[in-house]
Amino acid sequence: TANNIDLNVFYQNNNFSISANIFSNEVDNYIYLQDEIEEEHDEHEEEHGDHGGLILANYLQKDSELEGYEFEISQIFAFDKGNLTLSLGRDSVKGEFKNGTNIPRIVPARNILTVSYSEDNLEARLTYKDVEKQNDIGEGETMTEAYEMLDFSLRKTLELNNQNKLTLSLFGKNLLDEVGRNHSSFVKNEVPLPGRNFGVKLNYRF
């Protein structure tokens, strides 16, 4: 059983807009996955073995509360041929059990700045993410360091004479070549997020 409260606000004036969402959820018997800590592993090693080097985890239930917010401020600048859009957003969520301990693998707060431009069949986007460190950790978890992520994409669509469409996309991800780790991942220490990478996509619709 979950009792939820959501408050949504949206305001727009010409090319300027603000959106915000605040929520609070109380969940009875929230289901979560709890990793076995090192002391527990040592106690049960003879009974269960070493699990082939894997971590033993159990599904458990506890009453919990999750609360958070997200907002975005956006401004559109109109030019002769297209529109430039600037947006700044932030989202954050916290999760605790009723006994005051933290729910494991809760994602950290993020600040997101986006610059995008569009005209006719051309779209370009630059996104900067500032992901804060996560030190509100559950039992057996470790803190995850903050990181920054810069992504870019460019897409051009060509409408052919036979009404088919050809779309060429270029993208670059993690342009700063940051070592980032996803706190909600079970293998964050062994498998970080991808480093700097580039790509080209060609799509033909008929």
C-alpha cells in the first residue's frame, strides 16, 4: 500500500516557462534488494560457498518514505531561421526506511543544462549533467563520487523526391572523458559508465 502526494506547477509567458514537481510517497512493506555485507558472508561461507565471487543479495521489505522534487526553467530565443532553447533543470530524490536508515541504490541529485537549436530539418543539442556525489547510502553500500557528463548530438533530415526520408545523426558522448559511476548499478565499481565515444547513424524511412 502506498500513499502519494504530488504537486505539479507549470507557468509559461511567451517563450519563457517554468515547471516543477514535488512528491512524497509513503510505502508499506517497500520491496528492496539488500546486499550481503562482508561479515555476513564470512559467517555463511561454509554453508553457501563463495558464490563464485558474486555478491549474495536478498529481497527484503520495510515501511519506507520517498520524497523529492524536479524543476526546469526554459527560455526560447527566436531567430530568422530557427529557435535556440536554453534550459536548466535539477532533480533530487531521498529514500528512507521508517527506522531512519537509507534505502539502498537511490540515485543522487543532478543539475542539467541543455542548449538546443532547431531549424527546418536540422536539430543540434548540447547537454551538460552535473551529477552530485551520493553519500546517503544504505547498509553495505559505498559512497559514489560526483561526476560531470557532456553530450552533443546533431541531426539532419532530408526529404527525398519520392517522399522518403533520410536522416543523418552525429553524436559525441562523455566528451570530457569523465570516470562516472552509476550509484544504482549493482556493478558500479567493476563497470563504470562509458568513456568518451563518438558515433554516426544513418536512417532511411520509406
